[in-house]
Amino acid sequence: MMTKKSDELRRAWMGKLAMMTSPAFPLDVGKVFVTYLPHLEDFGDEVFTDATLRAVATAPNRHSVPPYAEIVAVLGRLWRESRPMPIAIAAPPPPPQKTPEEMAAEADAISALLAAWRAEGVRQRPAPHVSPAPSVARLPPYVNRDANVLVRRTRAVQAAQEEARNGDGQEG
């Protein structure tokens, strides 16, 4: 939100721009320029100087009155070059370091808690379900089906060979 002083500065700047770009009809042009003001709030007051006034008024254009886009282009370039740099915010202080005694006391407390749980018979959780490797999971379904058929056939052949060996050993 602009202050009264800021608004007056910008209106005076626009009035001077109207006089410089259209000396024959400065009031009419000034009314047009004043409608630009709400759209120029992104620029700081530092950009509305005599130097920027000259830059906008002398910018090459096809019109005697610079359009909004041209004013914004010139002010934007000058604002990027001259705007004040933002103040860096300091990082928060690091958390306090624990002493070796505090760390040892925490480790002892955790060990005691674990020992108490084990004494109460608290079991460890079972291992989580492990899904197949991503490369296998991405195979089309017919490949997995064919692989399962191959595994079943291999197991059947191995079982038959085992029976044949056991059968040959019993007879002999």
C-alpha cells in the first residue's frame, strides 16, 4: 500500500512525464498516466527519479505518448539495476551440543527401557513384506506366468529325478 508521500511523488513524476512527452496536451496525457499508478506499486519510490524520468521520456517509441508497457519495461530495467538489496536473515543458532555425560545417560536410559520391554516378553515386529524387485514387477503378466510354469516344470522334473534315484537305490 502506498503512503500519501509516495502517492504524491509518483503523481508528480507522472505529471513531469506528461509534460516531457506531450507538451501540447499535458493534462489529457497526465490523466492517462495517473491510471497507470496502481499498476506500478511493485516499484519502489527509489525508481521515480529525474534520471528514470529522462530514460522513459527519451526511450525510442513510435508514439508521442509512451504506452504502459514501455514505461514498465524501462522502469523494470532501471529498478532491477538500482533497487536496494534485501537484507539477509541470519540463520538460527545451532542447537546446544550435548556433553558426553548427557549422551551416556541417554544411552543408559534407552538400554534400560529395552531391557524392561524384553523382560516383559515384548517381541520384535516381524519383518515387513518385501515386494519383488522392481525389474520383475514391471514385466508383463505373461512373462511372469511363463516363468511360473517353467519353475513348476523344473520342480516336477527334479522331483521325478529324486524319486528315480530313491527308487533305484531301494531296488538295488
